[in-house]
Amino acid sequence: CSSDLFMREHPFREIAGMKVVKTADYQLSEAVDLATGQKTEIKLPKSNVLSYSLEGGAAVIVRPSGTEPKIKVYILTQGADAAAANANLEKYGQWVATLKP
């Protein structure tokens, strides 16, 4: 999938209006704190996965599908209550819809 290479070379700094505070590239086994530039080693098997931790505690994890020309996106979000969490899920879901494989 060409998008995963693009995302690796041009990591997101903002997702759905929220600042990315940390990136993790499991292919490189490296996480980066964007505020400090500090790099830490990821001690898991290498995998074509990119993770973006957002301000406010949400995270977006992106990987290519293993069987189709699609991007798989996992959204981890929270809110003060179920309605707030669902609103965040909707916001990030709309952002996901803009991605192209």
C-alpha cells in the first residue's frame, strides 16, 4: 500500500484538529515524543504499524490491510461520558474517511 509509505515519510502532526504528541513506528521500533524529540525503543516485533498519540488521550493506529489495498485504522478515544466518547469517535471517523489507500 503506497499510503503507509507516505505516512511514514510524512507523519501527521495533527489529526481531526487535535495535536499529535507522540508517534510510534513499529517497523523502525521507535517512538518519538514530539514536544521533546526524545526517542525510545519499542521492544515488540517489527510490524508495518504507525501509532499517533493525540492531546487529550486519544490515539489513532494505522496499518495496511494484509489482504486488500486498504488502510486499517483503529481509533482509541475517551470522553467524560459515553456521549463525549461517541462524539470523539465520530470526529476521528470523519478524518479517517479522508485517507486514501
